[in-house]
Amino acid sequence: MKALLCEAYGPPESLKLTELAKPEPGPGEVLIKVNAAALNFPDLLFVSGQYQVNIPPPFIPGLEAAGAVEAVGAGVDSVAVGDRVMVTATHGMFAEYVVVKAREVAPTPDQLTDAEAASFLITYSTACHGLYDLAQLKEGQLVLVLGAAGGVGSAAIELAKARGAQVIAAASSGDKLNFAERCGADETINYSQVSLRDELKVLTAGRGVDVVFDPVGGDLALPSLKALAWQGTYLVVGFASGEIPKFPANLTLLKEGSITGVWWGTWASREPQEQIRNLKLMAGMVADGQLKPRISAQYPLADYEAAFADISGRRVLGKVVFDLTDS
């Protein structure tokens, strides 16, 4: 099978498109023919050896994919050959075939294409866990979404709107903010042109926001924390800026607010039944048309350098996907 291989940590250009043996499922495992695999910002960190938890090379990168079940191992009765499924794991998705534990796959909603399904699990599950489980978002509350045009940012907009919240989307360009509005944002802030803190004061009439959803970090973190309303929640989702912020603890005291980390993958492995509950909830939202993954670009696996350049250059509106349907 064709696969993208990371033989040593480095830039995406150091990856190698190669031929490997097609894997076989063992007991409790499933073999999936991958039709689409989504590229995420953590993939860039994994191949460069800069993620919080690294994978020793050599490995096949790729966190999420969608396709069809081709074979099942002994003891598997939760899925059958031919089922359309979506899957996420720490690596292995940038290949024509992948073997995973049966518990790691989820049924693909009929309303989603394989490209959309490959773009769903990580971003929507992360946003759902952060907004619904941790922040306990309520109807009528005000949410600030940073990095609003990215995959997890756009998912957060849709999920916040589905809960009946109001959304302020912040991003670095007009094109990105136009995209955020198409996802449902009520107000927008171009933080490359105006002061984020000053604009938030104007838009909230000085009240502040109930929830900050931050996958960016860096210089945007402190003004966003200062913009929290009384008893607000700041969700630390990631550090796409490359800089991990440091917060003055007195700000949480003055607002009686909380700073909460969102690490969906670890939570889902610890609380699998709660994750299944969230997936069922979101499947209903997909059926109702409230959630719809947005695809920025699709590439064949051979064009991996261009796909990674979209991520590193912050040109993505939604998600970038590898199309393996012809493989």
C-alpha cells in the first residue's frame, strides 16, 4: 500500500511517500480502506517532534480518516465489512489502509461524504467536549472563538450556535472572518488590524464574554482572559501560534473565573461512554443540518508538501484533506 512515512523528525519535506505491506487485523481490530484523511495542526508538530507527546520514528502520521471496513479480526461484532466508518488514532491515517481497534471507529453519518467524515471526529469532538462538558455552555451566553477559521474554530462556532449562544469570531484576515460568518458567527474581530481587547469591550458593552475558546495561544491569550465576564471560563485548546502563554493568577480571582484545559483525546480514552454520548448528540445535529465540516482543499497523498504548507502558512479555512479514493 502507499503510505506517507516519517523516518526522522523534521519538516514535512522530509517525509517519504513509500510502499509498505498491507496490514492485517488481529483480534479486536478492524482493517479500513482509507478514502480520505484529514490533516491537522498537530500532525505538523508530530512529524517535527514538537508535540506534547511524541511518537518515535519511523511512523505513518495522520490522526483521522474515513473509509470503509475491509476486514475484521476475531471477536469484532460492532462493525461489519462494508460499513462506512470514521476513525481517529495517534498516527497511521496517511495511508491506503489502516488497522485500528474496533472501539476506535465510529459510524459515518449518511449526510457526510468521506472527506467531511475524515474532518469531523477531532475538531468537533474537541469543541463539543470543551464547550458542552467543561464550560457547560448555555443558551444566550457569549462565546469568543479565536482562530475562528480553522477546523476546530469553525466547529466551535457551529456547536456554540447549536446551543443557542452568541459568537464573536476572531481571526487575522477578512477572508477568514467572512468564512467564520458563513459558519454562523454573529460578530467578528480582525485582530491584525484592531486591538482585540478594545474591540471586545465595545462589542460586549464592557460586560465581557462567558467563554473563551482558544486554540491559538500566544499574544491573544492575555487580552482574551481579561475579557472574561464574571465567572467565565477560558478554554485552553491548543497553541497554533507556537507560543504557550503564561497567565497572572490574580485575573481569575478578580473575575472568579476559571482556566480549563481541553485535551479531548485523553478524556475520550478515559470516558469512552461519555464520548459515545457526545457522538450521538452530534450525529443528530449533523442530521438536522446544524453541523457541516468545511473543506478548504483536497490533495492526493503525493501532494503532501502542498497540504502541509497550507497548514503551516495558516491558509486553511476549515480542514485540508487527502483524497485516497483512487488509491
